[in-house]
Amino acid sequence: MSPISSYGPFITGLIATQLAALSLSDNPWGLFIQMIPYNLYGVFAMIGVLFVINLNLDIGPMYQAEKKAITAGKLYGDQDKLMMDEDDETEKGNKRTDADIFSFLIPMILLLGTIFSVIFWTGNIGENGFRGAFLNADIVLGIISGFICGSAGGIIYARLRYGKSLVNLFEDFTNGLLKLMIVTLILIMAWSIGSIATTMGLGEYIAHITGSYLPSFIVPAIIFLVGAFIAFSTGSSWGVFSIMMPIALPMAAAIDISLPIAIGAVISGGLFGDHCSPISDTTIMASTGAAADHIEHVKTQLPYAIIIGISAATGFLSAGLTQNAIVSMVITAAVLLSILYFLNRKAKKENLKVFLEKTS
């Protein structure tokens, strides 16, 4: 959802291409901001995590893992294949540098400060006001300037604080840039797909089929579910954005659905499928960072993701009916809280049984 992450420029680039193809004058960054309340999976995934933590809610495979940890003191199963063995790392003598809070704060303050300074300057906040500055600003220039200043600040602080050589620091910096080169390649291919889809009239064709057989209000939920399926199968949310944006936006324009709803459905579907997919890079990195068995990690997170996904799907149904962000968020929240309330009551009974077994 953050416009200053790599997702922001990537998604707005896809949106801008479709706006040009549809001869629409909307601001892609404005649509990105308007989309945020409709990114139902992204918003409620964060809210759901907070509830799960505070309720200490363990369900499905996570409950079994927690029960094993409480009753047997085991953090992983005997047959688990850990993505990273911390004991082996220690034996190899790999040392970690303990970073202080300023290693995070200095680059982040420079990043945000530069971005907003450039936005307010190029958007002429004095004449256009706060909201007008964002709509008229050169946000790409702001993000580029922010990343440069934040990176420079991080390098300088690491050099002064930890005494690291500039050669190693710039090597780390360039390695980070190389890892993001795939974003540029995906974006170029996405533009190609979008151009082909526009020439073929794919969005209009699907809109015609949909209008003939399905009520228009169900379209956002279908976009969400199709996007989730593609992301789960490919392990890539970026691929979903590239494939679905050239289809969803022309279809939404043809059947008079708000563009932010269609964009939110595409992004939510990509995130949902990506979170559930065992071949997703983010899932692999999460299990690696936790030094856990990869498949066990997927199995334990899957029920939580599905609960959020079901809630988001109902939210997109209401969004299609009302085209109102507040109503769709309220419906999504009501469904999510109802499911969590029911599961929390059930989990408390199970936890009581585990406690009695342990003390008996």
C-alpha cells in the first residue's frame, strides 16, 4: 500500500498504461491512493495479525505446533527440514554486527524527508494545497531522490559507525539494485502484455461476456479470486498485477465499476495468492528467516490467510454492490471479527484441555 515502496511506481506504471489506452485523464497516483481502502486483503491482513496476536489465537496446524511446544518443549518436528540451521551458522563462526536504532532511523528520515520535500516543491503546495500537491507533483522524481538520499545517508553512517570499507558498502548497495532489476523487466513485459490485450480488445470482450452472464457487482470478487489463483499457481503477486491490470481496468470501465475497486481487487488477489503459495519468494524468505521447515510454515499460515481471503471476498461483493469503501470495509471487518470470535471461543476450550493434560 505504501507509495514509497517498489510496489508504488510499479503499480502506477501499470495503471498509467491502461489509462492511456482507455483515453482517460485520471492521475495514476491519485487512483493508487484511492485504491488503498479497497485493498481489503492487505488492510485486513495487518488488522487480522494484531487480533491473532492479542487473542493468542492458534488454529489448525499452528495449534498443533503450539501444543507440541507447550507439552513436549519442541519448537519443530523430528522430520522437519529447517531452511536455516542457526547452530551450524554459529559453528561456522559467522559473526553478526549488532546494528543500533540509528542504522534504521537515519536512512528512513532522509528517505521520507526528501520524498515529501520534492513532492511539496514540484506540486507547489503553496498554490495547490496539501492534497493538490500530491496530485500535481512529480512523485517519481521524489521517490528517486528519496532513495538516493536515504542510501547515501545509510552508507555514510555505516562507514562512520561500523568502520566498514566503502568498497564493501557500495558492493552491498549495487547488489541490492541488481535484485530489483527484475522489477524493470517485469514492467517492460507487462507493458507489452497490456498493449497486446488492448489491441485485441480483451477487456471489452470479457466485459461483454461478463455482462451477458453475470451481474456486474460480482466482478470485483471474481477479479480477486482469479488473481489469487494465478498468484498461488505462479508464486508471484507482481505477475498477477501485470496480467490482470490490462484485463480488469478496461472491464471495469466498460461495465461502469469504479477503477479503484478493480485495482484493489487485482492487488488484493495477488497478495492473497502470494501469501498462500509455497513457491512464492516472500513465503520462502519468511520460512528461511524463521529457520523453519518451509512446508510447515506454509501449512501453519494457510488457515489465517484463507480467513482473511474469505472476509475480503465478501467485502468485494459489497464493494461491487455499493461502490462505497466504508461499507466494504465494514462488511469485511464484520465477517473477519465473526470468524475470529468463533475460532477464539473454540481455541479457548482446546487450550484448556491442553493445560489440564499438562498439569495432570
